[in-house]
Amino acid sequence: MSVTLHESGSGHPFLLLHGGAGPVSVAGFADRLAAARPARVLVPTHPGFNGTPRPGDLTDVPGLARLYAGLLEERGLTGVTVVGNSIGGWIAAEMAALASPRVSSVVIVNGVGLEVPGHPVADFFSLSMDQLADLSYHEPDKFRMDPASLPEAQKALMAGNREAIARYAGRTMTDPTLAGRLATVGVPVLVLWGQSDRIVDPAYGRAYAAAIPTATYRPLENTGHLPQIETPEQTLNAVWDFAGEHATGAPAGR
């Protein structure tokens, strides 16, 4: 199937996977990475987001992981660093479990998907935009949006994105079988976690790293669920350094 894909830069290949807010939530970070480093950055739009078509048999996150593993194969890419935020982090985790030889490292940024007793994922579907901002950011007032000010077309896209999230991730945004797959991961994994996140708290992040034999947990201070938006520079440095440590041919220096 065809996938809507934005590509920029040249150099070490990155597959950058967005969360529930759609590709806009990683677009600025992708441009920054491609401009600041020798990096080739691919940003797919998950089918069903932003009004794109979704095949009827593509219904879950493991399916998205297989789709993107196939995309890397089709493109002939090797030594790829997969980076995902939120639901994109879950997709990245599933890709790590697939053990594609085309993936050299995986970075999970405040991912969801794992069941962690006592630390549920916040109920995204019951939250207003103000409540979502409060839980998502270290400084939420900088990122609030007034729904009444949004164009009708944007409201429609956001509603469609919520439907796509529900289709892929379910209401709880977790999968009780994920932990078993993560136990088999052999590729190097970095679990980056904004310490002000209240969608999935830092203890959830530490549990995510503990579930993956090859994972390293790295806290990100003064940032929440979307570090690539709130603190892009410290996120970029962490991602780039990790990619360089595990690249087939190490990326050039900063």
C-alpha cells in the first residue's frame, strides 16, 4: 500500500513516527534534525491520520510496525534509527521486536502500549484540550490551544485522528501481550522520558525500559509527553548521540 511520506536531509537514516496528534507533532523536530545533523529523516503519516486512507485490514499497532518494516525494505535502507513518540513509541517498540536487520537502533520517547500495574495511561479520550495540555507539558500555558479558534477543517482532521487512535490503540492504549514481545528484543533501545509527563509518568517509562533487555533509560528534565516539541534541542542531542553509538557507520560529529 502507499504511505504518505515526508523526507528531508541526507546522511544517517531516521524513521520518525508520530503520536496521536499526527505528523505535525514531529514535523518541526524532523526539520531540525535534518538541518542540524547529517541525517536523512523519513516521516510517514500513519494511514487514517490527516484524512489519509486506511486499509480495512490495518487495525492495530503491530500491523503498523510491519508496514514500516516493509517500507524500509522497499526503500533499501539499512542502519536505520527508528524514533517514535507516544503511540509512535509503541510502534517503534513493536519494530524492535520484529528484529529487522535494517534497523540499527530504536528510540522510544514517552511511549505507550505497555501495561504497567498502578501506572495506567491517562484516558486520552475523556480529556478536553486544556486537560490534555495540563498532563502533556512541563509548561502547559505555552502550548494551550483554544478549540473555538481552530478552522473547521482542522477540527475535522483532529476528530479523524482520534478515530484512528482508537482503531489502532484501543481506549486504554495498551496491549497485555506487548511485554512478552519486548522480552525478545535484541536491538539497542533508548527509552527517553520527559519527567513532567502525566500522560505516562516516569515510573511507567522506567518499567518500559525494564521490559526490554537491551534498553537504556534516560530521563529528560523540564519536559513532558512531547519532548520533541517542548525541549527539542536536548531531545535531538540524546537521539543523535545514541544513533551514533549504534550506527553501522557512525554519524559524523555535531
